[in-house]
Amino acid sequence: MVNKLIGIIGEDRVKNVLKVTLVLLLFILLSTLFAQSYAKYETNAKLSANIDKAIYLLKDEKLTFNIDPDAIIPSDTPYQYTFTVSNYNDSENGDINLKYYIQLKTTTNLPITLKLVRNEQYSNSATNIANGYTLVNDEDGAWYKLYNQSPTYEFQYNVRRKDTYILVVEYPSIYKSYLQYAGVPENIEVAIYSEQKV
């Protein structure tokens, strides 16, 4: 039956029809995949979020937390995450003098810039205490940006104190058209190192 049909229509025409059909199917498949990935990349996110993170330094230790990487998409409005560091909580006060500093670390997957502001509102003139970074390579071969540590701050054991920080993440909207960044996660780690002040 098929051979009769090919004989009537002609072998060349059947091949051409099959080629055109395959090209159209491939085009439809690629268009669907592109539309889904681009739509996913264009998803709106909350641009200013208080991550409601309170860090309590009651002894010398290292405490870390991460920013949700899925909430960061290209935008001309910088993302702002607020967190606090204090030497007391609801039930106790620190009983030693402490000094601490903050270190920021990110993967190198996205072209983002970080700023860290302490005890002031964020603006273009606010003091950035996380100036510059060094590219470091870990034992698994992954690359990270290790931002220069903040200055060291002190908590006296007999004085309750809380410092408020705003972490600013800049990821300009120009990168919306760069599909190589679509769906790529960026890990942003905030580490607070404290030690007893002698």
C-alpha cells in the first residue's frame, strides 16, 4: 500500500514532505521549550525582602545563613535583605566581651554585585562595608567570590546592643536577555565570625 502511494506521488516528493514535517515539528518543539524557559526567567519576585534573620552572638562561634537563590532575577531595583546581629535574645544576655565581623561568599554563576550596609538606610551614598572580593577555588574545583571581611565590631557583655545590616544584591535588568543565566542558581552565604575579646 505504501509502495503504491510512493509510486503514485513519487519518492522525491515523499522525502520532501517528511523533511518539511520534521523541520516543522522541531521548530514547534524548540519554540515551546524557549517560551517555557523564558517565561520561567521572567517570573516576578519580591524585590525588597526582610529575611527576618536575627543572629544572637552569646559566645564565640561562627553562624551562617543563605539567601534564597530562586528569588533573584534581573532587575534595576537592587534586592535588599535586612538582618540583625545582637549580644542578647529573649532569654539571655551575652556574658563575655565579643568582637565579630561578617564575611560574604557567593558562587560565580551570575553577574551580581553585593554591598553590605551597617546601621543606616541603604542609598547610593551609604557606606559599603564589603568592598571588593577575591576569587577562591575550593578542593572540589568550584570557584567562589570571597568578599573582603567587614571591619571588626565589638559587643560589651554588660551593654545590650543590636546592629542592623542591609545586604544589597544588584543584578541589572540588562541580563534578562542573556539566556545562559536563565534558571542558574547563585549561592549567597552570609557568615558571622565572633570571638572573645580579651
